[in-house]
Amino acid sequence: MTESRARRESDNPSIWMYVSGLAVAYSGLMAARIVIEDVRFTSILLLLVLGGFVFSFIARQLGWFNLSPGLFVRWLFAGLIVYALFSFWTQGWVMPSDVETTYGGTAIAFLCWLVVFLSFMLASDEHVLFVAVPVIALLGVTAPALTPYQAFWLFTMFLGNTAFLLAHENFRRVYRTAKPDALLLRGHITVAVACGVLAALIGVLVGLTLKDTTVRLSGQALPAGLSTPASNSVSSSFNQPAILVGLGPVSLSEQPVLEVESSEPLLWRGSVYVRYTGRGWANPRYGFFGRDLFNTDMPFSEMPERRDGLYTLRVPPVSPEPTRYREIKQRYKLLSGAANVIYGAAQPVLVRFPNVAVRVDATGCLQSYYGYRAGAEYEVVSRVPDATPADLRRTPPATPTDVGALYFDVPPNPRLQNLVRDLTAGLTNNYDKVMALKAYIESNCTYNLNPPAVPMGRDAVDFFLFDSREGYCDLFSSALAVLVRYAGIPSRVATGFITGDQQPDGKYIAKEKHRHQWTEIYFPGWGWIAFDATEGAREVTEDRRRQGGSLSWQALVQRYGYLPWALLLGAIGLLLFAVVNEVLARRSGVSSASRIVRAYLRAVQLLQRAGVPRAEWMTPSEYAERVQKALPDAAVPVWGLTRLLERSEYGKGIDEAEVCEAERYLQQIRAVLKRQNRW
């Protein structure tokens, strides 16, 4: 009877399990919310998971899972199958609108819906604990797109709550009870906080040890006096479907990446991005295909020529030939790491590469299918437009027919639209409009390698131009590209390297600190012309470093967001909760019987110090007889305390008066020992 009652009691849900499980689920969904730009999609997921946990808790209390679990599971799996068959590869309400351009978007969406599915299936404590499995997978998929601060706090939140789930579920499984126990609950929370803090500290130590000082996108050389040691990290340059901007402070590295031999200094372009997402740039995954430079079905007589270990491959044009241009030959050598991006100035028309597995995408950028490693060399011949400002002023405006509607697309933003209208009022040609917008950015924004990160949910360009007004090349180039699109001018952003450091032999060494992002704007008859909005911006990185740690609350929130501080307050609250429970437990949580036992053990300790030890085999009465023979003056209080001890162990109804009597006997024993100088 007792065992069945305990089993029924253990089937009752623990509100602590479900609250902590919800926190675990939200740690993964918040990571997805940071990566996925479709706020509507992630908001639906957050509400559905909250509803799922509430439903599961109520259903378990009412015993619904025990009544018809088979039917319930069948309906849920049927819904999942219908969703997979009809909606998995579409962009409806069940998939984010940017699934094609988000890095790992399909996997993130699938894991998010798996968490939603599981939230309605929490029929036991083990099921709640199992939520951590897809969540850790979700954190792993989204980790490359998170900032170090976001990843740190989300993983800490996940680990702390998972530790609590493990401790609490183990207690309920072993003791089969759902009754709240302040002492045990305090222990569970303490274990969870300790695990979270320990994981955070280990993460910081590992992060500092393995810190990659390679800058992702940096536009200028290191300011004077700001040099850092060369990074030991291995450089890599791989084409990505999407990039984020405004991620906060970066560090620079002296790691050499490319050796370039060219007749003139140029920008070495690697990748181009055309779709602005509000937090970065992306290229459509579908409908934006490239073209292989080598056709395996071509006749042998048309095979590419191989000379000096390099195959000569013609690059088909992706845009009309410039009216006037100069052909520049460059020779590249990868100095460190690995890459699949083939760098080239302006528009490549010919590439000589160690293998024929090369493709050109719709933007004119080159990639290698198999990639290449340090030591590899290749040549690129590019046509660089030879246009003067006067030529560009005479150029007619571009239309979507000239270059494609995708290069005009921009999300609606009245503030930015009004700004562009005011800055370009009275200007009659696109070149002057571009230069006016570029001058505005250069004069109103400062170049800083330690800017605040763009807060979650904010448009990066809007935040940069109206709030922070500081950043590095990714925000400068994005701002110019977006503003000129509001002016009706096609634009895109390009990533690669600035020229680099010229060597005595005339070659250029491009280092990690020379990675750069700039804006390219289309002019009919000339093609894509590069504009760099960081050229005239004032450098303030050194000034910010001198100011040091005088950060205001607003600056801290702008840099790290609200989430870290909310989690910090939550951790402090949990610690205070544990401390208060400990204090209350020590004051009022100890039973009267336990207090009598404590008084007896203290008396035994005093008597042993006085030379009357208690053997392990002695009962309390036998020990009292021994004390009576050795210390007759202490016999009365010892026997009185012994009787109270026996009553507390085997009797019932111990009250506060008997506890006070036991403490009085203890004081009498102490007084006897003092009187006989045996204290």
C-alpha cells in the first residue's frame, strides 16, 4: 500500500522540473532567434513551446497521458509526417522566410520544431530531461553564428538548468516523492548553480587559451602603438552563404595570408553578397547558381592548356564589358591555412589554377571545388574599369533590367529613406548621390575596432547611423550599400583584402589585419565600381582604449544586450535563494529531537576532553554510569541528558521545554568541568 502510494506520488509533476526544462528549451530557441532573421517564426516557436510545457504539466496532473498515450502519440506523429511531406522545403508559416540564406537554416528549423514537438510530449520526468538532447544540437548548429558573449551566456544557461534537471530527476526517481523539501531543493539549485558557474569559468579559461585573434572583417591597419603578437591560429578563407555584421569588438592579427604580385595596388576581392537581411548579407541558395569553367564532356582538342603546373581557364562574363578598362595580371600565393575562395581584382576574365575544378558564380567570384592549402599559387587576369568621376557623372541611371532587381532590394525603413532623400536632394546623377552618401557616413561615423554589438532585433545599418555611430568596415560598407539602394542605385558588398604591405621586391603581403569589406556600385557601361566608406572616417580605437573601463550601463547593454544581465540577476537570485534556505533551515528546520541529540553529542565531546572517553560499544546508559564513577558532580546532568536522549530517539511528543532542559543540563556539565579545572 505504501509503495503504490509512493509510486502515485512520484507520478505527480514537479513544477521545478518543468520550469527548468522550459529554460533549457528557451536557451536553444534564443540561439535560433539570434541566427534567424524571421522574428515572426521564432516568436511563434517561443509561444508554442511555452504552451507545450503548460499543456504537458496540466495533462500529467490530470492523468491524460495515462488514459490514451497511444492515440495522443499517433496524432502528433501524424502531424509531424504531414508537415515533413508538404511543408519541409517550403517557406510558409512553418519555415523561416530566410531559411535559404541562413547558415544551417534547414537544420535549425527542424531542431526547433523537434523541441516544439517534444514540449507537448512531456509525460514523465525523463521526457523533460530528454529536451536537452535536441537543444544541445541546436546550440551546436547555431554556435558558429553567435558572438562569444551570446554563446557564453546561452551555454551557461543550458548547462546550469540541465544540471538541476539531472539532480532533481534523480532525487524523484530514487525517493519516489513529489513533496517539496526546502533542504533538498536548495541542494539541487546549489548543484545547478555550481555546475553553471564552473562551466562558465572553464569556458572562459579555454576561450582565453584558444582565443583566435584573427579579425573577421577589419578595414584598416593597426593604429600606432596597438600592435599585437602574431596569431598562431591557422587562417582560412572559405566562401559562406551569409555573413553577419556589427558583432562587436574584434582583434587584429599579423598572420600573413596572401602574397600578391601585381603591377598596381588593388583590392583583392574574394566573395560578394547581394541580399541585405537587416543583420548581415547573404546570397540566395537556390536560383543563384554559378557555372563550371571546365566541362567534362568537351572534346580532347578543347582541353584547357596546362603550363607551369597551372591550367588556363577562361572566365565567361557575368556583366557587360566596361567601356574602357585595363587588364591587370596578378599572381597569388597562399601563405597559411586553407581556402576555396580564389581571389582576384575587379572582374576576372582568365584564371590559371592547379586544377580545373573551378567555378564562377553569378557575381563573378571564383571558387575551387576541392580547395587549396598553404603554398599553392595561381594567376588571375582581371579587367579593371578605367572610369573617371566625369565618366560616371555622365552615366545614365541603372535599371533592374541592366543588373537584376535583387541589387535594388532593401527592407522598408522610413528613417533611412528620409535621410537619403535629404542628402541627395538636388543631385542629378548617381555618382554625386553616391559621393554625398559616402561623405555623410565618413563625417558622422568613426572607425573603432571596439564598438558595441548591434542589439538583437535591431537593423544593423539603422543602429550604426543613428545610435552607435561607430564601427569597422562591415558596418561602413553595409551602410553605404543600403543608403544607395534607397536612392534607387544598385549596390552590393564585397569581402577580401586591401592591398597589404609592399615588400622590397615589389610584392604585397596581405595579412589577417588587412581583411576588408567594401561597397560595389553598378554604373551602366562601366560595371561594378568599388567605393570604400572607411577612407575618410576618423580612427578612435586608441581613444576608446585609453578611456578604459568607464562603461555606463547603457554602453554595457548596447555591447552585450539585455540577456547576459538578466541571466546574471537570475544566477544571483538563485544563490540568494540557496543562502536564505540554508539560514532558515539551520534556525527553524531542525527538529526538537535533533537539537537534543546535538546537545548530548556536545556534552560527550566536553567529557572526552576532560579525560572521560566514551567507548564505541557503550550505550548512553553505560556511558552515564562511567561518568558517574569518574565525575560524581556531573552525574545528575549527565543522567538527565541521557534520559532526554532516549526519549527523543524512542518516544514521541518532544517539545521546546525539553529542548531547553537539555541545553540547561549541557550548561551544568560545562560548569562542573570549569569548577574542577578540567575545561
